[in-house]
Amino acid sequence: MARFSTSQTAAAVPLNGRIKKRRTKSIPLIQQVAGADRFWVMLFLLPFIILYTSFTLWPLLATIIYSFFDWDGNGPLELFIRLENYITIARDPLFWLSFRNTLVFALINTAIKLPLSLMAAILLTRKWLWGQRLFRTVYFAPLVIPVAMAGLIFQLLLHPANGAINDLLTSTGLVQRPIDFLGNERLALLSLVIVSVWQIFGQYMIYWMAALQNVPEALYEAAELDGAGEWKKLVHITLPIIRPVAIIILFLAFVNALKVFGLVVTMTGGGPGFQTYVVPYFIYTQALVDFPFRYGYASAAAVLFGVTILLAVTVQGYFVRRAEADRKDYGV
Amino acid sequence: MKRKPLLIVIFLLIAAAAACAPQTVEVTRVVTETVTEEIEVTRVVTETIEVEGEEVEVTRVVEVMTEEEMEPVTLRVMNWSQEQADFYEQVAAEFQNEYPHITVEWDTLEQGQYRETLPLMFQSGDSPDIFFWLGGDRVLTMAELLDQNWVAPMDNTVLPDDFYDRWPEGSFLEGINVVNSLPYSFPFNDNFVWGPGYMYTNKDVFRAAGLDPDVPPTTWSELRTTCETIAENTDAFCLAVPLGNDLQRTWYPLSGMNFTDSFFDYQQGRFNIDDERQLETFNYLQGFFNDGLVVPGNNDKDFARQSMANGQAAIYFGGAWMPSVFAGYEVPDLDLGVFPPVMPDDGRAGSLRQSFSENKFYISAQSTHRTEATLFLEWMTRPDGFFATEYLAQGFGTLPFSDMGQYVTDEGLLQVIDVANENNLRVAYPEPVVACADVAQSKAVSNANSLTRNWEFIAMSEALLNGEDFSGTAAEIAEAKNGEFLTTLEEEAAAGLMIGVECFAFPEWEDITQAYDSALYETHQMPASDDS
């Protein structure tokens, strides 16, 4: 027999026409469990705690520690240099160029992939559409190709001398001279964005489809009775109801895009020049490519970048809470 | 207390019983036979070590074990010459014939992959026993590796007395491949033929363009005219130029004949990408890009080489190793031409740097088989041994510890040697560490280069691809690097190092096409010490 103690729950009490939420003191789970149950709870939590500590907490802590040392990644940590790595990074134009490129990449990537994948999801959830499974598979297929392989394939496809895409463009007369998609400083980052969208598109389509399934069918039926068309149903029912999930998807998409790395390595190597340097690639080159290695410096860059992501996640939390409150107005 | 006499009695009884027990007597028949065999059980080793600045000769006796006494050992060797992988398997087998207790596992990776993998192996404590490495500054590579705690010295006790005689005199220098009289590495390739700076042509493309493939362009203008002819008469591009850090393969021969293949000016002691001669070379190269004479794209060296080998381009500038690389591409019909690089129209005004150090193989500080690793390196560098003779015969490169004239038979490598000998492309540059020993401890150059790695090549690549003016970026790079260089020098001098910009500036070296020899070192002005 489980011997769970009763816990206090939040209650909504009408007061002078307003809803006031009474804050209750939450009791930690472990205190809600007594005796042998407490042992089992701990036992089942143990694998997660070990894995989380080993592969998340410790690397995070180690990165912060390394960032205060002049360390090449080999041998003991000896040269404590306080904030020198951070001061150097603050003055490193390549880091800030990488930072800017990362943000630009993430913003454009998110701005393209989310509306596209939402449209595809809406289409693929229409009952009248023939071949839904086929389309889902086609859209999802690029996701199973490893990033490195996708990068190499597109490097070949986009090549100005031998690439199939340039062959197509020149043979159809759309362009006179081949376009150097990955060598042109204005096109290189955009090319990375498009390849990235192509690859990840299916994943977000699935997210949107899951969100759309939460919209009660009764609302659509009621709207139809009132004479609403597809557009009005989308704007006044679908989008408001999926808004909390949409915000989560939006920030998830943005944060994931900030971590772009594999495509840069395989398609451009940060080039032309430094035009497609992104922060993860910057960290990688400092720590593991350019000899002698600067592990401490790379760690400081990683910490700064991590703080940026943390800020994005914090903002996400705020908007999700707001959207959830708004959704309650719809009674769902 | 009464038990004590009883115990004594029992003990005496047991002792008496044991004494009366029947005994087995072993009878040994001795057969006398005289066997004369000289077995080296000890060896006297004399070495010189430095104690508090003074050289002291130390003699010690080391025990020599027989083959049977030795534990089986597996040596891991790694380098980045993938096209030579089959040869290394043969090397491992041959070595084991002589040293049955040592198994050699030789792994080769692609160069870029190798440079990324090896550091990770060191970080995880899983480095190979012997590794191949070239630092940014070859002369300071050993100092860098020592600083990283990657290298251990060779085991002097197993080296034969004539080991050092295999190389030309002056090949082993304190601070470059020797520390406290202990060798850490050895010149692997020669420093006259080996290196960048050759012009490779696909003769079929020349023929298709109506050009004589045996009469290559020799000047900047001739190369330009040749390229225009190829563009007019064929579908091929003229030049295959790799970009990013790989741009060095094209840059070195062009800039080396106009000024220097280094981004450091050893006459003035400053970073020189903003020098008008460097900009002149850049503008010359950019003209080929702007006029569509170069294989388009942000290509790496492998793509550029393949382009030349398969006839998509006519010319590729590369190092002495290219004949063996092209052989690995399995393009049997490739009719390869090897020529010297083109000179500026008004004559040669510079030279390629004759590297002071071709030290490439090192023993890992993490290795627990330092003696066996030394045995292998000793075996590998025998002048008439399997490694040297086969390495040269298969045209993989040049070796300073063997007779190249006797063993090189590869047509491509023979052409490379001829070009080097006839054109004297490389001369000895002044070496700061020879002028000032404390340069080995200085971070001035490496700090400047660390501002942004391969900055010059990457920035030039961007400007080449996008047709941009490079002079502003060049000035920015030079200013940043020289600023960091001078600041670090000042800090190091203040910290007590005997160092200054004089260690890096050799104004007495007036003609860059001539070697900076020992006589010039004697005239070199050293930095003033605080005591003077």
C-alpha cells in the first residue's frame, strides 16, 4: 500500500468579483513519500541523477571552471587567469562576428521553417488530402540523413563548376554564369539556412501536427455552422488555441538553430573568409583545430554563448505562461 | 601455563618424525660442453647532460635483455599520409622480422582529420607511441610540443654510436630537436627539395589548347597569356587554386619568387601582409579569379588537385609530395609536368624558405614503450634499410638520411629533384632562435598568430572569391599582429627574457634570394641586456 500523505492544493476563491489564487506551500516529493516507498523513489531516480550529473551538470560546471584558466586541454589546470579569457573574448572581433552570424542564421532559419512547416502540417491534417502518409514520409525523410552527409551532398550540388543545381540554372537560362552559392559572402549563410530548413523541416511539421490535433473538432463544427471559412477558422480558432505550443515550438526552433555546427563544418568551413563562422564552430576551432589549443578560451566562449541560450529559454518560459493564461479564455 | 611443556614435546616429536622421513635424492649427471657465444648482458653508455648550465659527461651501465626476455609490445604509430598506407603495413612486417617482440600498428588519417583526432587522443591519454606533427612554426614545433607536454626524448641507450652520422652535420640542434643533449626528433625529409613551390601541369590540357606542354610559362606575363589561351581553346580552367588555409599551396610559390613565402619579414622584424610586394602578388592572383581563369568555388586542396588530375584545370601549384599524391588518384593517363614556379616579369626577387627543421616524428610523452619506440625510429632511419630504400623507391618523398641519388626511381620525384637543384628555389632564412636562444621561450609570434588563426589566407580567400580590394584588410591584419607581437616582446623582456625585436629583425640580410649564412649571424646585432 502506498502511503502518500495528502497534499495541499491551490484553490481559486472568488473575492469581490475577482479570481484570487491562493498560494500554497508545495511539499517536496520526497517528503510526501514515507518508508520503503522513499527507497524505491530514490532507486528509480538514481539512473537519471547519475546520467544527468555525469553528462549535463559536470560538463557544465567543468566548462565554467576551465573558462578561468589558460589551459590547452592537456595536463593539469595550473594557470588561473581570472577573467582574462572573458576580457579577450569581449575584444575578439571573430567571436562577435560568429555571434552575429549565429543570431542571423537562427532568426532567418526560424522565420522560414516554422511558417512553412505549419502550412505543411495544416495541409497534411486536412481530411480531404490524398496520400497524407506519403507526403509525411517525404517531408520527414531528410531528417534521417546525417547532417555531415547532407552537408557534403549539398556542397556537391551547389558547386559552381560541377554542381547539379548550377547546371540546371544555366541550362534553363535562368542565370548566365554559375552562382557560387558557398563562395559568395552574401549567399553562403543563406545557403546554409536553406539546406538546414530542408533538413529539419519535417521535424517541425510533426510538432505542428501534434499541436493541431489538440484543437477540439467541436470548435470547427461550430464555426462552420456560423459560416466561417478556412481562413477564419485558422486565424480565430487554430492559431489562438495552439499558441502556447507554438511559443514552445518557436523557441525550440530558435534555440536548436543557434546550435548550427555540422553544416558549417561540411559545407563552408566557416568561409568564405569568416562569413559563415558561427559560435559553435568558433568554439570548435579554438578548442580543437587551431594549434596550440585554447580550451580555456573556448570554454569562456561556450559559457557566454550558453548564457545567451539561457536568456532565450527564460524569455520562452515567460511567453508560454502568458499564452497558457490566454488559452484558458477559450475554455480549452 | 601447564600447556607450554606439552607444546614443546609435541613440537620435538614432529621435528624428529620429519628428520626420520625418507628423502628423495636428486642425482644430476653433468655433461660438459663448451659453447662459445658472445652475449651482450650489459652496455656502457656515455651521455652528456646539462647541470646548472654546465655540460657534464655521465657514464652508466645498462642491462641488455635477450629477445626471449623481452615482453611482447605493441607500438602504435600515426601519421597523415593515407596514400602510403600499404607501404606502412610492409614496414611494420619488416620491422617485426627483426624485432619479433614488437608489433607495429601504423594508422594513417586524412591530414585535416588527423590534426583534429590526435589532440583528442592526447587529451584522453590514448595517444599513439609515435606520432607525426608539423607546427605552424617548424623551428619552434618541438618547443610547442614540450609546452603541451606531448613529447618524450628518444632512449639514448639503445641508439647506435653512429646514429647522428646518418644526417648532414648540424641536423641536431639544441632547442630545435635536442633538449639537454637528448634527441626528441630527427630531420625526416630533406630541406632543399622537400617543401612547397612547384608548378604541376596537366600536359594534355596544354596540348588541347595548342600549347607546347614541355615549354611552360616562366614569368607572370607568360602564365597570364598561357591561361588566356587555355580558356579560349578548351573547356578547361587554367588554374586550380584551393582556398582557405589551403591557399598556401598557390601562395607560397608566387609570393616566394616575388618577396618571401613567409608572412613575417625577417629583414624588418614585422608581419608583412601589408607590404606592397605581398599586395602585388595578391593582385596578380586576383586577376585570374576576376577573369574566370580559376576553377570556381571555395575549394579545398583535394578538390583542386583532382580538378587538375582529371583535366578540369591545367595547372596546380603544390609541394614536392605531389607526384605520389597524384599517383594515388588512379588517373593512369595523367601526363604530369613538373616545373619551377613563375617569376615576376622583371626577375626573381625572393626565395622560398629553406626550413631549418624537418623534424616530424616524435615519441609521445604518454607512451610506456619509449625504448621500443626509439628502436623503431632507429630502424626506420637506417640509410640502407627497408624503410629508406622503399620510401625513396616508391617516390613518397626525400630523405636526408639516405642516398636519394641511389634509391629514387620515381619519374615524378626525379623531376621534382631536378627542378629544385636547377633553380635553387629555397635558401636558408635567418632563424631567430639561433640568434637569441630565449626565442624558444617567447610567445610573441605565436600570440600574434593566435589572434586569428591563418588570418592572412582566410582573408585573402574571401577577397579573391568576391573580387574585393585587399589592401585595407591587409593593413588591419598587419597592424593587429604587429601590435600583439611588440606588446608581448615588451612584456617578456620586462619579465627577464633576453629578447627584443632585434631577435627577429635581420637588416644585414640584404638579398632575400641568398642564404643567410653563419657569417651574417656574426654581424647580427643582439638585443641589449639590462646589465650592459
